[in-house]
Amino acid sequence: MGHRTLLLNGTLTSDGRTWQADLLIENGRIERIDADLSSQQADDIVDLAGMRLLPGLIDDQVHFREPGWEHKANIASESAAAVAGGITSYMEMPNTMPPTDNLDALHDKYARAAGRSRANYAFHFGATNDNADVIARLTHRDCAGVKVFMGASTGTLLVDDDDALEAIFSVAQRVVLTHCEDNQTIQANRAELERTGKTLAPADHPRIRTREACLKSSSKAVELARRLGTHLHVLHLTTLDEMALFAAGPIADKHITAEVCVHHLWFCDDDYARLGNRLVCNPAVKTEADRSALHTALIEDVIDVIATDHAPHTAEEKDGDYASAPAGLPLVQHSLLLLLELQGAGVLSLEQLVHKACHAAAERFGVVDRGYLREGCWADLVAVDPNGATDGGAGLLSQCGWSPFAGHTFGHRIRGTWVNGVRVWDGERLLPEKPAGMRLEFNPLNR
Ligand code: DOR
């Protein structure tokens, strides 16, 4: 018998249902789930009476900044913040320095994460105008997906050549993930605002990175994917207008899927006055009506996946002029707490939350044996206390040291996170064991 941990009396949610059960972990995997396992032998026993037990979240879009921007963040620091927030697996983006646009850079990232990542990890490959030949050869053993910046954001990655775009969408064997904002529209908007002579401010961000810029670019991505049969995943949608591009229904029936990020579900343009540059991100946070359309699309299965786009920058970088402030905000430590708050407000059910934030990325990317409370899956788990509280500005683990939720108290507390059966967070602190993250494994996509 290997190492056994028994989690007693939890209220579990997975696969569309919520029920009371005990859960036995053996050798890192969920060995059994049953109504009463209290007579089982175990090395550790944890009583979860009054707690919810969920699959750890799988975040398909994070920026951990390594290599090249370690003054902002690194894999060790951000994966620590992730597990404290109940995220047990992540897929990291290629806009690092140098960008992850060749195999050496990709292998370097896996080597950096091994032994240092507290959560399970995989990396997306970065598309350029010139690397479709490399993309054609990438399989499920190499990367989670292929990221295409169809609009420029942090870093240098951008695909602005239509022939390159066609080639990438034609040859990719992995999911193509797109950042959709039309660059020409953005540049024209900025030039027009600058012509007025007014000093640009954070609230101008959605007037520059407009809904038209989003719709133009996401329409193009969807048109290409329909025509070429690409497995497309459009990232961080922000507008009501774009919802018409996507079909309702289960992921299994789609080759074009949609993602929303927690900050776009939470904030709207009223918040620029309070948060200033700290709320500036790409795509921009838009109106209250857009936010509510995103909520509706989520529960109607038009949007498939919830992620974070965790994008740490230092407070110093963020607090300069709007014109020089980088886009993005740190989110991994609070995404589950935020979603639970939306659940409490009736935006989505707990089963839908688990579906979109835990199961959906596993299904979309073909993650092997993770994302569910099922016997045989790896024991990636999060225990939440519905009667606890979390100060959104305290105990921050992201290296950037600030949070857009300072001043907000969440009505839940994450009391435990397990990664591959190892408890890595106890509600107060990271456990001093060596990082338990493993490289994610994927199944090939049906193409
Ligand atoms: O706000 C953002 N920040 N959006 C992105 O697409 C990139 C990210 C970053 O890397 O900073």
C-alpha cells in the first residue's frame, strides 16, 4: 500500500452534481470516492465537515514571465499564488523574453518548471509570421496549444501577415488560441484620441481597444477556423457583439470554443475611476451590458472555459502614466474566490462553475486524468470553507505584491489545496514540501 490520505465528510461537486462523500487518495490519485470510507486505513486524515471539495482549477491562460521578466514574476512565485487560489494546473503563455516561438525555448520552459512549479504545468507555443513549419510538427507531447497574437499586447509576438495566419490555422495539430484585437483599428483609435490633444487616461483604454477592434479580429479568426477546420479557442472575450460568433452546446460538439476571464466577469468600465491603470488589460474591460452578456453566454454554454489571463506587472510599472503602463493584472490567487462570489450572487451554479473552471480546459485540451473528482484521476483538489473570509489585499503570493481586490473581502476561504495528492496549501501557508507540480499530459485532438 502506498501513501494514503483520507478526506472525510466533504461536500463534493463534479460532473454536474453535488453530494456528500469521503475521498481516499493513494499514491497521488483518487483511489475511492464513497459515502463512508471512515474505516479505511490512512497515513493522514482530514475532516472536511462543512467544506466544499472541488477539483482543482485548470487555468488555460497565465503569464508567469519567465524567462526574461523575472522582475515581474517567476514560475515558483506565481505557481505558489495559483495553488493558494485553488488552481492546480496551468498552461502558460509564450510572450516571455525571448518568446517561446521555437523548440529550444519551449524545452527551456519545461526544464525551468520541473521541480519548481507548485502546480501542474504545460506551455503554449508562440506563433510568428515565420514559424508555421515548426507549428505543423508540434504534437500533444510538445505543448498545450499554439498561441496566436492577432493583436499586439505585452511582448513582441504578433501574427499580422494573412498568409501566415492561413498557414498556422491549416497546419496546427494542437488547439490554436487567439488573442483577438485588430491592430489597425487600435492604432487609428489611438491616433484620433491623441489628435484631440487630451492626455490619455485609463478610462480611454476601451475607447482605443474598442469593441469594434475585438469583433473584427475574432470574426476573422472564426471565419478562418470554419473554412480550414481548425481547432480554435478564442481567448478572453469581452463584448456582447462577439457572442453571436459562437454556438451554444457542449465542447465535444465544437471545434471552435470560447474563453472568458474572471476580471471581465467581475469588473466593468465603472471601475476605471477607482482602479486606474491597475485595471488596464488587453482586451479592455468594457461596459456593464457586456459583462452581463458574458454571464449569460457562460450559462448558455456559448462560452466554454473560464480562465484568468493572470498577468503580473510591478506596482511601479502600473502606477505610471496611462501611456506607459503595461496591460494586465494578477488574478490566480483570487479567481476561485471571485467565481464563488458570482455563484453566491446567482450568476452561475456551483456545478457550472466547476464545469467551466475545472472540467472544461481538461476537455478542450485533452488533459489526461485531471479536472474531475473521479476515481483514477490525479488527486488535484481544493477545499473551500463557505463560512470563511479572505481579505483580497492580504497574504499576496504573486511576486508583484498587489491585487485588484485590495479593499474587498471575499466570503469564502480556501482551506486546502492538493496537487498530485500532496497538500500544498493549508489555508494559511504553503506547505514546505518540495513543489509537487507535474508536467501535464495530453491526448491528441481529433482533427
Ligand atoms: O492584459 C494583458 N496582459 N493581456 C494580454 O494579452 C497579455 C498580458 C500580459 O502578458 O501582460
